[in-house]
Amino acid sequence: MLNITHQWNQEDSEYIRSKLIEFNLANVPDDLKHPVKNVSFMVRDDEGNILGGITGKIAWRQLYVDFLWLDESLRGKRYGEELLKRAEDVAREHNCRQIQLNTLSFQAPGFYQKYGFEVAGIIDGFPGPDQKQYYMVKKL
């Protein structure tokens, strides 16, 4: 008889992750089988304090943007554009076919569309009832 348990621990989580990766690698073309590469660019002041940045991962010939954030004092000054451009340059250097990200309606969907991202999907009512989550993609 099998048992389903309700608990979380890091070791079990990593095991499930590794088994899914094993399954995925058995089902994708060889040209997609390469190590995941972390990508990040930071905006720092003269003292080295982080005032913004972009982070993501390259996998399966795609750049997945995890986070893009700028301090309020930098918004509207083209730092976001520069961060996106630098991340896109790295994606192109690694022969990525596209960039993917998600953003919330109160964050920056219009900003990303301005730089060539298209809406691939929308979840209405998330995280709040009058808000939306946007899944976006830019083909390279």
C-alpha cells in the first residue's frame, strides 16, 4: 500500500526536482541539453549599494527573467531599459530563442511591451481580485 504524506523538506524537494529534470532531459533535443547559466546585472551607487538589477537563468535556449527591480529614485531614467538590453545581449550570445518573464498589473506590463515583449497569457484575479498576472515573451 502507498502512503501520501504532507510534509516539506529540502531533501525530498530536491529529489522530486532531480527526477523531473531527468525526465525532461530524456524528452528534449540534444541541442537543448546544456547547463543552466545564471544571469544578473546590478546597478550600484559609488558606495556599492544596490539600487537595482535584473536576475534570471538561461536554460533550454531561453532566458527566464526572475526579477527586475529599480529603486524609486532610478525609475524613468532608462536604467530598466539598459538592464533589459544587457540581459538580452547575454541571451543572444548564448543563442537563446526567446526571453520569458511574468509581471503583475501593478508592476510593469506596459514597460515590457514597449521593449518588444508580447503577452502570452493572463491570469485574472491574481494576486488580488482586481489585479492580473501577465506571462510575457520576446522572440529573439
